Amino acid sequence: MILCLDVGNSHIFGGVFHNDIIKLRFRYPSNNYLTSDQLGTFLKSVLRENHVDPEDIEGIALCSVVPSLDYSLRAAFIKYFDKEPFILQPGVKTGLKIKVQNPQDVGSDRIASAIAAVNLFPSTNLMVVDFGTATTFEVISKNSEYLGGIIMPGIKTAMEALHMNAARLSPVQIVRPDAVVGTTTAANIQSGLYYSQLGALKEVSQRIAKEMFRGDAPTIIGTGGFAQLFEEEQIFHEIVSDLVLQGIRWASEKN
């Protein structure tokens, strides 16, 4: 079995794969002050609580966009699992041709999602939309060329920005609204959050198809914590919640 971790700005999203099948998923809040002991004891505990023996973990692989946690993570794996982790970073084999100006600047989580996408949908023009702290768009050609992407504020990040910069606007539950026009302040915010993301998704998708694929619509994959919100909009060809974890696993196998 292989333990895979996607270390993001808000959460550490983890999963355990047995061959090609993911056996369990878990989340843990990420912050800059986590120690190797906190991480190690949590990981062993969450495995045991889900009936996975830590001794059965044969490999560990991760991608991280939080550099301040990299030392603690590596130390945790060495101390608690006696294993050196595979880290998805510039220089490792990915199976992708990175066609951007500064390949080292592309977040490893974005590369992981692209790796998974081309393995799930080979020889296909692709767009991956990941709804996390940021909402990101990845554009991949049918020749496995990573062509670039787009980064915009995520739906929760947008809500937090409203709350922090407008004294009378409180945080709301992020849901798909029943109507475009809200009759309460909370409903106004919920509608604005949802439809601003939806509008951007539609506009960006059309422009990517026109600019990058000569008008041929790419296969669109949704992933990330809020992707399910947009499931009924018939924009995505498929929603793959574990896309980044699958990409990490494929990358570790290539290396």
C-alpha cells in the first residue's frame, strides 16, 4: 500500500492506495507550526482507526505547496514510518511535457492533477478545474503537453475576503442557492459566491477552447472540495475527487 498526501494551504488531504484502489481518505488542517511528532502520530492514528496497519505502508508520496511544512513532513515519515518519501517536485519524471515559461513555478499539486488527467483520459485535450483555496484551471493537450493555466480566488477565499473587508458581511454556508436573487444578506452572498464562480467557469472554458484548441471543446474534469457544488451545471465531463492523489501515486510509480 502507498500513502499519498496533498499538502495544501488549508488542509492536508491524504489517501491510501492498495494497487489502483483508494482504501481511505482523510483531511487534517495544515498550518506553519505543525511538528513532525504531531504529523507522525496523527498519520499512524488515522491509519489504525481506519483498519490499516501502518506496517503495511510500503511507500509514501506527496506534493506540497507549503514549503514551511516540508521539513516536518519528511522528518515525520523517517521517524514514524522509517521511510524516505517521494516528493513531486521539478526534476522528477511526470510523463508531461511542460510547455510554460518557468516550469519550476507551477505548483506541484497542479502538476499532479495534470498527470492523473492524462492517465485517465489519454490522447485527449483536457481542462482540469480544481476548486480549492484558489480555483485553478490546467490546460493539457492530447499530446500530454501542459500548456499553462489560470489561477483565481477560490469560493471560500472570496467569502473570507468579503468578511474581512466589509464589517457587516458575515461568513455564510457555501451552498448552491435556490435562486439567483437573494432576499437576505446571507442569500445575497451565497448567490454571489456561486454564480461568480460559475460565470467564470463558463467564460474561461469557452476562451480556452477558442484560444488553445481552435474551438474544439476539451474534456473538462472537476476536482477539489467544492467541485460537487457545480455537478448539476453539466459543465464537467467527470468529477474526480481524488485526482491530485492519483497523480501523486502515478508520479511515484514512474520514479
